[in-house]
Amino acid sequence: MYNVSSFPDKQEDNAESTRNLLMAANLRLALYEPDIPQNTGAIMRMAACMGVDVDIIEPCGFVLDDRKLRRAVMDYIDHVDMTRHTGWPAFQQAHVGARRVLLTTKAEVFYTGFAFAPGDVLLLGSETAGVPAATHKAAAARIGIPMASGLRSLNLVVAAAMVLGEALRQLDAFPEGAA
């Protein structure tokens, strides 16, 4: 497991001041073996703005400090708490007891009918392969997004934003200062 210090120019003082304001529900976003640096960067930026920690479950399909990732996350890297895990077992060990909620096209329930709880980990599969069957089975819940018939899926960032927004709404946990 690694922390965001893998980015040598990260400014810890800014992250700490923002972090103190934003941890109401202790929600987390976990990216399982992400493939697209721009998506990962956009999710990290969203997480910073919403006060949610991010877990990256490696291996990634790109170098984590890739230029494309940095372009998407921009200076928001200073405001996100990201933890890198060397694989699924390391992630599981780091989050024993946490409820893992998998966003999947093979859902049992739509996110709009799901009751989110403080401490939930919203798990997102890789853009190209999702998650393996064992990881799918290890999730405490599997939720989906209602969509028009015949279409496969939404972009990962869009799906993450929709579901995270609903979880924050249910838990009344939007960051202070949000209108």
C-alpha cells in the first residue's frame, strides 16, 4: 500500500486543511485496476471536491504518475487522500469490515433504491474488464444505474459521480459550503 506521497510535489498542508472539512460520511471510492488515466484523474478530482478518499487497486493500465492523469487531476491532487494497494488482497486487508458496494452492469438493485451507510466503499471495476467473479462475489452489494434498453454502460466517471452524489445526499454529507 502506498499513499499519495508517490506524487513528490504534493503539498501536505493544503490537503490537511481541506481534509478536516470534508470527511463527514467516511465514504471511499475504490478503483479496481483502472485502465484510463484521464478517468482516474477525473475521479480523483471529484473525490477531492466531495471530500471522499480514493483507493487505487493495482495494477493500473498506466503509470500512476502519468502525464494524462496529472492533466485530469490538476492541482486537486493536493486535496485528495489516495491510497495505492498492490492488489485486491492488500485492499481487502486494509478495509476489513468495510461494506464494499460494487457498481456493476450485473446489479441486484439500482442505486436509487439502495440505502447507503457511512463508511461504504464504492467499488468501480476497470473500464475494459470490470472486476473478476471473485471480487464481484466479495462485494456486500451490487448496484446499477437504470439506463435505456439496449445500451451497455456509462463512462466510469459519470457512473461514479451519479452514485457518489446519491450516497452523499442520503447521508447529508456534502462538503460544507455546497449550495
